[in-house]
Amino acid sequence: MSLPPRGVIAMAHRFTSPAFLMGASLAALAVALPQAAAAQALTETQATILKRITVVEARSAKNVLDVPQNVAVIDAETLEKHVVRDIQDLVRYEPGIAVDRQTSITNPFGQLNSFSIRGVGGNRVQMLVDGSRVQERITDGSRDFVDPWNMKAVEIIRGPNSVLWGADALGGTIAFRTRDPADLLEGMDKPWAVELKTAWDSFDNSFRKQVSAAYDFGDVQILGSIGNLTANEPTLSNADPDGGIWGCPRPDYFRCDALFPAETNSWNGLAKLVWTPNDAHEVKVTAEFFERETEIDQVWDSGAENPLYASNPAYYSYYYESEFYLRNLDMSRARLALEHTWQVRAPWLDSVNWKVSYSPQHRNTESNQVRNYSLLSPAQLRQITQIRDYGEDFLEADAQFVSSFDWGDTSHTLTYGFDGDIATTSYEGVNITDNITLGTTTTATNQGFNFPKVETVRADLYIQDEIKLLDDKLTITPGLRYATYGIDPTVDENYVPLDGYEPEKIETQRLIKKRTGMYQLDDTYSVYAAYGEGFKMPTSQQLFISSTAIGATSLVEVIPNPDLKPESVSNWEAGLRGQFDRGFFTLNGYYSKYDNFIRGLQPVPGETDKYTSDNVERVELWGTEAAGEYEVVDDIFLTGSLNWSRGVQQVDSGSSETAFDGAVPLTVVTGLRYEIPEHALELEFFGTFAAGPTERSDPNAFKPEGYAVFDAYAKWQPTENVELTAGIQNIFDTRYFPNTLTGYANTPDSSAVAGVNPLELQVAPGRTFKLGATVKF
């Protein structure tokens, strides 16, 4: 590992001191303050700063600074010039937003898990693609079902957005918007366009290839795109092969800095037809698919050759040597959608938008292992095939109506409608054992973290009234959503529950409220305040999981919790914004109170080797966020953003209050962008300065230290139709653990834990390189 110069190390220590971090956060805001030189007219580039549009948050197109909530929009240009690799790379410069990687052997594919917003992650963050849901995560699962390369924008909504887009958006929403034909045809002097894109990333040796084409027939526009990615396992160049503070019990041929050898092959496709017969109607038909297959060679099996089993004849049946172990993961998401927008322009109705979609999504794994049970008499060779298939198929419908009217000195815009879906959730766990020696085959069903096939019906009504008064300086927006859930686990005739835990139907309703206010102080500054709620039912797995024979000795049980309660949140937020000729800033604070926060796989009180899901009575989070951008001189832009949060939790009324580990310490991202239009060149530099956590719920919890990391990007357009991009992340090859890392201790529970899930595999990537090219004609 190459080391940075001694002076750089000293600078990094200063950068991660609390005083510097607070100073950097103030600097991030200061770049947005007006200067006398800002009186000149906007250039095209300057105007772009203030045109980041959000569509999802308000179900209409609005500037992000006109929305009473913290919303960030990452557009297609940013995705391309940063050569964004995956959903983790997507949020690299969004402090307080994180995507972690699963590195335990229990999920050996090195997958990304899900988004975390304001310290709340997993299924509490709603993920949408063109308004359609992305499946939830189960134990040892993933929500990484979206490739960013076919997106025109990604909206990140911090905090609950449950009135307009679903009651279960407790922590926030990640909304992907796919490209339209018009996006590819923009700027073309002919009715067609073809785009070729490619990229390479040294982190996982990923190589992308994509071709897209669009044609304008007049009333009809079409788009087609197909892309492929090949990759290997990520390289953690700064991880310690000897396991760092945990040590490494793994064998010499597979140390604690390595993920299993992997080959990934991924395809994504998008087809879209837009028909605009007149200025009142638009019809969209979208077909989309994503499929990623990963095959790993599990060169080390932590359960094999256990000396404890070898020393006791009673356990000889558990002792084996692994001859080979291949495992395959297939993740797929497809979507077919029909959408119609009608500009009614009637006195009582402005517009109608309705859409229906069908989206089957599956995460299937298959493991094939040959085991040699050499201590049995006679010795036996067995081939073990394990199948774990999980899927959610969504049939969704949405109807939105907009009506505007004046009443006295106030103007009103009503947004109201229906949002519903039927989700069929299925899980299949099968073990097939072929005894090669004896010539027999046995099949066991209901294996793994098993639960029944479930049908979930959501049917919600919502209404929001945007009220403008005081010459449009004050905007007040109340909203309501009547959320209904029906969960039916009785549709699975083949499911065998644990005795005493027969699943039953569940139905529930909840009225979700929202109130926001925004006041324009003058042409530059505005303030806002918002209150929002969220409500989420437990997942099918959390409610109905019934698993036995878990673990190496098959003694562990995971049982349902019939008393599991829905989660809910109340969120308060207030902010100040400024918009200038050359830039903008936004600053806000928030407080969130979660009730009945759900935890998975907790020990059952008074039982041995039994686990279940339970509720944490109360979680409270509070923090502050800021962002800004300013053109200090012509073509030189400074950017900054920050996040700081703290939190506490109380498991039950009889327990003491402890820190909530999801809270993210102070993190500041600063940027410098230099545009050189005469050479069609753009240079961009980022610095990320992060403090380490000071509190954890467990005194023995591992707490990452602070760090400073620097990145650089370049974009060059040598000809009108060719664009080249390059990037270096972690320029000085800094070794660090992300300050969002939780769930690890200073000392492992056992040597087995240190081998199965090494702490060192959570070390952030070292210096990595990116290259990209786009040709459009």
C-alpha cells in the first residue's frame, strides 16, 4: 500500500478535528452568501444551478428550493461525469445518506444492501422507479435492483413523504426517473439520435457498455436502450489481511481482506413510447428490465473441518471437508407501465394523471457444494444443493387529480387521488442432498428463513391543498392520506408453520397527516417549516418467519412474533434558504420520533437458541443539514453540504435510554468546479471531512475514527459528439472506515465471528480510478 506524504497525513488529522469540521461546515454555507459581483445576468451554466427540478416530492415539477422539505436531485449529467458505478457511488457526496455492503459469509456475494437516510435504513426508505415500488429486503437480502445508467434523475427526499407517495416512507424516499425519448433527442437537428456509452472502474474491474437510440415521428417518440456490465469482486486494497484489531482466523489462502472470487454479468434495458396526439394528452408506455447474475467460488467454508466435531464421535455426522462450493445469485426486476396525462383545463379540474404497472422482482440464490464426510463409516460423498428464492410481484395503480381555484384572497391547488397496489410475496427454501456414495436423494422444504406466500393489498386515498396568500409570499400546505393494509398469509397451501404459530390475516388503517408552511421573506430569502408522519407495517418475513434447524448444529429456531406492532414516525423540520444570481444555499434542522421501531433476529427472553423480531419502544433523532453552491468568479464554482445528527433509543419503559447507533456524525463535503468552455473542459475536486462517532448503545461497539478523503474528476468534449470522463477517488489512498458503520464490536464475540464476518471487510476502498466515454450522433 502506498502512503501519502507525511505532510498530507498531518493535514488529514487537522481536517478531522472538531474545530476544523465546524469551520468547514460554516465555509460550506459562506460560499452561498451574496457578493457585490453577483449583479450580472445569469449565464446558461449559472441558470442551470437553480433549475434542479423535483417531480416526485410534490407530484408536480418544482424547483427544489420551492419545496418545504430537504430534497436533492442528482441529474443525468452528474451521473455521467462522475461515472457513477452503483447505488453506493450514487450518494458518495450526499452526507447523511449511505449504502452499506454485506460482507458476511451468510450473504457471500458482497452485495450492497439498501439506502439509509438520516440514520434510518432498510425497508424504512421507500425506493421508486417512475413511481413503482422496489421490493423490500429480507434477512441476508438486498434492494440493489436499479442500475443508474438509464436514469434522467434521482431524487433524494430526506424525511417522511408519506401523504403523497405511501405511508411507509418513514426515513425518506429514493426516486429514480428513467429517460424519455426527448432527453436523447434534445439538441439534435434531426429526428433521430444514437448514443454509445462505456465506462470502467478499477474498484471492481467493472466494464460497462450501453447503446441507446431515439426517434421522433412527430406525434410519437420512441426510445430503446440496452446495456451490459461485467465485474469481479471489489478490491479492498487498504484492508488488513491479518484482520486488524480482530485478528484473522481464516486460512493462509483466504485472508480477512478478501471477498470470494466473483464474476458478475448484468443486463439492463429500457423501451419507451410517448404519444402526444395534441397539447392536452400524453400517453407513455414503458418496458424496463434489470438482471444481474453473480457467481462466486466459495473457496473457504467456515463450517468445514471443525475440530470440535472431529474430537467427538457423537458429532462425526457434522464433520466434513468441502471439495468444491459454487454459489449463484440472480437478481431481476422487470416493469411494464402505461401512463396517461390529460390536461383537462375545466373550471373545476386542471389535469388527470393515471397509470398502471406490473413489476415482478426476484432474488434467487442456488448453492452447490460437494462435501466429504470422511469420519463416517463408511465415508460418504454428498452433493448439497440449497435453493433460496424470494420474490415480490407488484400490480400497481395510481390516479391523480389536480384542481385549482381562488377563494377570497387565497389561491388553492388541490392534489388528490388514489394510490394502491397488490403485492404477492413468496419465499422458497429447499435443500436437496444427493448422497453419491449411497445413491440416495433427500429433499427438505421450508428451509432457511422461511415464511409463507403472502398477498398484501394497499389501497390509499390522499389529498393535499397548496394554499397561497399574502400576494403568494406565504404558502401553507396541509395534507391527509388514509392508508389501508391487508396482509393475507393464508394463500400458501404448502406452507408448514411452527406449532402454535399459524399465520392469520391482518388488516389495519391509519390516517397520515402533513402540514407545511413556506414564507418568502424577499426576493432572496425564504423560510419553511414542516410536520409529517409515516406508518409502516412489519414485513411478511418479520411477521410470519418460522424456521427451524438453523446453524451448523441445526439447533437454532427463528419464530414469529404475533405481537409485533407497526412502526410510526412524527417528523418536524424547519429551514432557511437563499437564492442569488450566482448561487444558492439551504439550511435546515429536524427532529424525528419513531415509535415501535422494529429489530430483527433478537433473542427470545427466557429461551435458548430462539430468535424473533421485536419492537423498540422509542427512537428519537435530531440533526441539521445544509447545502450550497456559488460561482465565486466566472466559471469557478464552490459547493458544500453537511450533515450532523444525534439520536437516542429506549427499548422499553423499564430500560434506560441509550444512544441510537444510526445517527451520523458531522460530515462535510466541499467541492470546487472549474469550467473552461474555450477548451470544452471541466475539472472538479471534492473533499469529504467526517468526524467519528462518540457514542454507541454498546460500550464495546467499534467506533470509526474521523477522516478526510479527496476525489477529482475531469470531463472533456474534444468534438461536438464525443465526451470523455475520468475520475480518481481517494487520491491519497487514505485508510478509513465510513463513519456510518454500525453493528461491529471492538472485540469479536468469537473466533468464528472474526472469520465469518471480518471487520476489515468494512474498510472503505483505497485509491480507485474511473474512465468513461460517450459518443452521440
